[in-house]
Amino acid sequence: MLPKATLNEREWPVFWRIEGSLATLTAVRPVAYFTWNAHTFAERWARRGGLFLQALFRPALYASHRVLATRILHALLRGVSRDRLDLLGEEYFQYILERQLRPEGLAKLREWMALHGQVVLVSQGLDHVMRPLAQHLGIERIVANRLEFRNGIATGRLLNPVIRPRGPFALFGGQADGHVSPEQLLSDLGLKNHPEQLAEAISPAQRQSPQNHNTLVVFDRQQGRPLSVRQALRGKQILLVGVTGFIAKVWLEHLLSEMAEIGKIYLLVRRQRNSTARRRFEKIVEASPVFDRLEERYGKNFSAFLNEKIEVVEGDVSEPGLGLDDKTRQHLARVIDLVVNSSGLTDFNPDIRDALASNVDPAAHLIEFLRASDHAALLHLSTCYVVGARDGRVAEDLKPNYTPAEVEDFDFERELRSLQELVRKVEERADSSELEGALRRQALGRLHENQRPPGREVGELIRKNRLRWIRNRLTRAGTRRARRLGWPNTYTFTTRGAGLPIAVVRPSIVETSIEQPFRGWNEGINTSAPLSYLLGTYFRQLPSNERKRLDVIPVDMACRGMTLIAAALVERRHKRLYQLATSANNPCNMGRSIELTALAHRKHYRAQQGLEHWVRMRFDTIPVSKQRYRKLSVPAQKFVVQGINRAASALQFKRPPLAKAERDLERVEKLIELYEPFILHNEQVFECENVQLLSALLPADEREQFAYEPGVIDWWDYWINIHIPALRKWCYPLIEGHALESASRREFHLPDATDSSSQIDASGT
């Protein structure tokens, strides 16, 4: 509360009433818009019915008590989320109110501001609508009606003071000059005896991020010595594995942009059938927008800068010795200060061979490489979800031979040998004459259905079917084994590795960047893209636990954490395990994330033309129980479609009429089954104290570049204005089978291999 000494006339700002000067705005129309665009169909009709009933007695109530009438009107918004009201407020202004603004009122306001400066807009409307209007006019502060929220949900109660409507005769008048004196405004609002309420009601026009994050409190009073990232990594040599992946590519750009004083960065890249390792990286630099910021900074010297800082080494981390020749491996063992392994396979359910080759063997090979070096450290990138099927807070500690199901006699080495034996047996059976005969009969039957004569195609079909049989058998076997031990899929089972001795870094679900390399960068069909794409269709009911915290970390924040940990590793001030997560400090539960995704899709469809977009805008996905999902959603729909197709077959139709619909429903059902451990089960909260403690040790001049602060993320802005638009640009076209919009390719070439060899020789090898 402001002291009364400051409430004199000279210190009051200039107030400008919107109603009558800028627009003919009533309190009912925005509320009606909000009620008709509630989350569920049932809510929309119930709130609309309440509005209709209020219309019967509102005139009498308005005439007798305008404040009470305003409170009762806004009670209809009880249960609506702040996220939805913020978006609908922007939408109402952009598509309705902006067109109704009076030109003469706007001209008068701009004339006043040009001469006298800022004003405070005053309106009986909700602040969710008035903020976009004020920002449109360049005004910094407003006085408007404000709803009370608890846990982000409106209680239906207006906070004091209530900005009551003007009197009934005000509807017949109005002037362009909306300037109103403080005394007149206090009289209009009935606040003559409580002027401090008006002063407290003045709020910023900018949307304020809700304070839902939890601060890390350190009870140990002994402050550690500062950790300077620039000093720790200056001149250091780094071996980066997995640069073709999403995270490593962004981290490489982050290092080069923020740490120009870094030494050499060696990139271990695997050769492909028709492309060398050097050419693979050249293609990445030529086409990827990740490096746009560096190109803008260095201009024509961009290629020279990369050639100075980067050297591509052709190898394979899944092979012994990293697939390197002795000379190169010995040289790297002498000069490398830090190895960063970001090469893990992120497919949820690969077959066991791929999982072992990508997530287990590389860890063992890197450990052997470290043993050959007398000073190198290892940062191994994993995932938070190795904890598997368990609930509660997940601390940052490593347990040997850990399984979520707490299998007492579990031994990693024995399990690894068992899996390798399983692979050998499956491959032996695939070559058996029994399976050969079955595959041949299957191939001949398919060719007969297509009415083609058998020939060379038989052998090719048998080969493809054999490979498919092996993959399916090993995928199912790995998934069954992983679930018995308590992991939801093979990916989180195998990433345990062999017990790394240095530092394991476990990010949660890594998604779209906030700032670096630029706002809204994403790549490929990542973790959340298929599910969020589904939520943008006519799909309505998603089986999920509303209270479960969905742990998403922007990729640039994950990279900041990796840089901090890299500095700690080099200085040997590291912990064994770091989790890069948000659920403990800035939680966003499944209920909110589903609604935010639906709102982001709504914003996109609202800006489009056409009936289909208009209809899709009204299909908001809602979280439901697994039982309701089975009864009313995809499984029930598939049952009906299958019945129609079976009836058509019995009637000897040439083709089932809904065959495509049945296939689509089966794909959706499998997708949801795959995501259930992450959206329905396992209420996990991942602690990330270790990296935050490192962040607290940063010098003040390095915090802007390297601080790890999950509490600063505004999930509303991130989901609606950054993440979903980025997926729509970079990921959804790939899901639909379309090519991304082609951008101009830059020219980039690494030095010839002979030049690289001479550089190694010159370094003393």
C-alpha cells in the first residue's frame, strides 16, 4: 500500500478512460467471448447458458448496484485458466476490438502523449484485453478489472478495486478526449475514501510471468570459490562425439559463439556409405541455420574461423579404439582435455543390436580412451528417464546396478552377456531353413495378390522380410526385458552404460531453443513433435495424468548447463551426476501443457482462412482417464471402424471402405501407447541442484552467457509463441512427408585431409 503522503494530486499520473473516447466497450462482450471459447464443449454451453440467464436480470441489477453486477458477470469465468484468458484477450483485441477503435480518439490520445508523455489507461474491461490494447498504443500502465487466480485458475472473484461501468447516460455521449482527473476517477469508481486502492491497481501493461518457480536455498554458508567458465575452458582441446545430433550441434555453436578463446574442437564423425566424415560436417554447416549467427558475426571470415577452431576426425565411437588409427588415437589421447559424448540413440524402441551399439558400446570404448590419456575428462550425455518406472523426487545420485524395479540380483555385465546371447540366437534362427520356408511362402503369397509373376522379386522380398523379422523380434524382446526391470522402453534401459567414472549429464526432454542459436530452433522429429502434432488435429481425448509434471528443457538452456559442467570437469570440481531439468524449480504439469499446446494450435488456426481451420480451432484436446479414452476415443473408434470393414468383407466388397481410417487409428493407438509412460504414469520430479550450485559460482560478468536458470522460463510464452510455432516450421513438415522450406546454402569447405595430417605432424606426433 502506498503511503498517504504520496497520494496528492501532483503525484497522480494522467488517467485516460477508454470507454467513450477510444471505443464503445461493454463488460459483457469480452466475457461472452471468453465463455464461448472455454476449454471443453460442455464448459462452453454451461457458461453460455449462465450468461443467458444473467441477461434476464442484469438490467435491474446494473441499475441498482453496478459493482455487484460486474462481480456477478465475471463469476462466469470461474475455473478458466489464466493461460486461456491471456490468449483469448490477445485474440479479442486483435480480431474484434482493434477494428472498433475510434480514429478521432486515437488521434487525440497520440497528440496528448506527444506533448505530455505517458498516460494510464482506465477501463472496465479485464486486464487480459486491456494489456494488448495498451501495448498496441505504446502505453506502459493500465487500470482494469483483475480476476483472482489460484494455481493459475480463476476463482471468479474480481480483485479490488472493481472498475464499475459508467452510468447509463454515458452510452449516449462520448468525446475523443478521454482524459479524466484523479478526483473525477475516484468519484466514478466510488473510491473517494480509499484512494490508495486506485494507486495499487495501476499495473504494468506487459504481461507478467506467473511466479510459479521454486528458488534453490543453500544452507551451507561456506561459499565456494568462483567458477569462471572462460578461464577454465580457455585454450582447452575438446573431442565432441555426436555433432550431427540436435543437442551437440547447438552446443558446438554455443561454444564457438560465447567462447572464442576455446582451443581446438575435434569432431568425431562416422563415415557414411557415400559420404566422408568431412563431407558430412560440411553439409551440416552449409545447410543448417544453427550457424547463421556465427556467419553474421564473422562475415567473409566465417569459414576461416571454423577451420581454425574445428577439425573433423573420421571414426566410429561404437568400434574399439573409436575406429581411429593408432597415430590419430595417440595424438588425441595426448592433447584432449575433455571428451563430450552426445552420440546416444534416441529412438524409443530400437532393436537390441542398435541399442547396444549406440548406447552401451560407445561408453565402454570412451572409458578405454580415457585410460590412455593422463588428463582428459568425460562428459557423457544421457537422459533423466533412465530412472524408469518410479514416482517422486529423483535425486542426483548414481547407484551401481540400479533398476527401477529393484531387482536384487541384477548385474549389468551379466545382463549384457545375456542380451548378446539373445541377439546371436535370433540371428541363427533367422538363417534356419524353417524360417526360410515361411518367408518364401509369405513372399509368394504377396506377389500372387499383386498378380505379378515370381522372379527376382522373391529373393528381395525374402531378404527384406528376414531383416524385418529380426528387428521386430529383437525390439519386442528388448522392450519386454526393459519393462520387467522397470524401464518403459529400451532407450532408457541401455543408456545406463557401464558405470562412467567422470560425469553423467542427464537432460530431461530437450526441446525448442529460447534464444540461441536463435529464438525457436528445433530439428527433426524429436520427442514431443508427433504427440503435439496429433493434438493439432481433430484428436480430442488424451489419456494423461493432469498432475504429472512434464519436464521439458529448452536446448539452449541444456547447453548452458553442459558448458558449466564442462568447466567444472576441467577444473575437477564436478559431481558424478547432473540433471538438467525444470520440474523441480519451474513445474509445468500435463494438464497445463496440453492446454497450452491446444492454445498454440488455436492461435495458428485463428490466423488462417477457411472452414477447416475454423473447425480445428474449436477442437481443443483435453486430458482424460485411461478408462474414458478406451470407451470414447481411439480404441472405441477403431472397434467401430473394424466392424464396418469386416461387414464390407463379408459382403464381398473389393476393398474395405475404411481401410485407411483403420490404419490411421492403429498408428495413433501405438503412438499413445508409446508415450504413456511419459504422460500418464510415473510422477517424477527431477532435481537439478548440482548445476544450479555451479551457476551460483559464476562471476557476475559471465552470468548472462552461462547461467543455468530454469525459473526464468515463462511457459505460456514458450509454448504458444516459441515451441509450437518452431515445431510447425521445422518438424511438422517432416511428419507430413514434406520437405522443409529451402534456405540459401552457404559455402563452406574444410581443409584437405593432407593439410590436416600436416597439422597433426606439426603438433609433435
